[in-house]
Amino acid sequence: MTTRVNAMGSIIFERGRRGSFRRVLLALVVITGLLLYVGAKVQIVRLGYQIEALENEKQEQERANRSLLIEVSSLASPARIEEIAVKRLGMVRPSKENVVIVKRNKPSSGPASHGSQRAAGRP
């Protein structure tokens, strides 16, 4: 009879072990799912802060770029360049007699037209 009781006890014990193993496995799956969910949310929040910081930096860089463009336009103005040339470098405006205006000829239609004119006896 002891055999039957031992066999029955081991069957009961095995069932209890199986149920607790399933519970532990289910708990681990649920905990892992929660950790993944929370980790994803934390990553989303971090990326949000990083995006905000980069947008602020972009706005600062755009402001700096605008101010530099304004500075470039003021430094490159013809009036300022003329003032520096006259006051610092001692340059003077040339008289009208010394000014020569050079006009550019419009380029011809290409090298083929020159060759055809030479072949026809034209210079």
C-alpha cells in the first residue's frame, strides 16, 4: 500500500510543480512585456527631448546665420569699400578723361562658324 500512496503523492506533487512552473513562466512573460513597453516609452521621451534640443539649436544657428548675412551685406556695400579705399588707402577717383569703358563683343555662335567663314575665303 505504501507504493500506492507514494505514487499518488508524486502525481499530486508533479501537478503542483507544473502549475507553479506555468505561473512563473506567465509572470516572466508579463514582466518582460511590461519592461519592453516601459523601455520603449522611456526611449520615446528621450528622443522627444533630443528633438526639442536639436530644434532649439537649429533656431539659434538660423539666427546666427541671418545676423552674419546682414553683416556680410553691410561689409560688402560699395559705399563702405569706397570709404575705406579713400580714407585708409589714400586712393582717389580717376578723372573722367582717365576712365576707359570696354565693351565686350558678343561671342559668335561657336568654332564651327569661324571654320566655315575661313573656308569660304572670309577672314
